[in-house]
Amino acid sequence: MTKNTHRAINEFRRRLILREKNKIDAIVLYGSFVKGGYHPKKSDIDIVVLSDDKSIDEDILDIETAVSLKYGVVISALLATQKELEASKKAGYLFSDEIFNGEVIYERGKRRNKISR
């Protein structure tokens, strides 16, 4: 893991919260980064943004692109509602289990400053 990886995650989180704080329920890291198999030159950084407001999708994409280019990493962020996530888990999609077992790096109303991986 590189310092740039942590910096990229922190900047993505910070910039998104600055723009859309009142619309975001949570930001969750999942995938190889959380499972310990992340390799900066081979892996992306998987992030899901939980929000009921689909209008923030363009901001997520803008920030994802800018931060990825700045730090030389690949951030793959997606937007989902809690309802969509719960439906995919109920349907048995493995990807939703990864998210439920992910690392919450922002949750509305709670302060989280440190990424544990």
C-alpha cells in the first residue's frame, strides 16, 4: 500500500463530503483494498456511496476522475441506495456481501478520520 492510496481515498471522501454532505448516508470501501489483496499497479479502489439522491452521480464521477489522475490510482466509485443494496444482498449477489463487509469511511452524523487498511 502506498501513501498515495491513502491520500487518494481521503481526498475523494473529503471532496465528496464538501460538495454533497447532506445527500450522502455513507461511503464504504470494499473489495481488494479491504480484503488485503490490493496492489497499486494492478488493483482499483472500490468505493460505494450510499445515497437516496441519484443527482450526485455526476459529482461522484468528477471527483473520482480528478483524484484518480492526481494520485495515479484507479478509484471505482458507484452510487447505490440502501434499498438497492439490501435487495442485491437478498438476491444473493456476492458483491453486496463485500460491501456489507467493507470499511465505512464516512457515515452521516459520525466522525471517521482514519482508514484502517
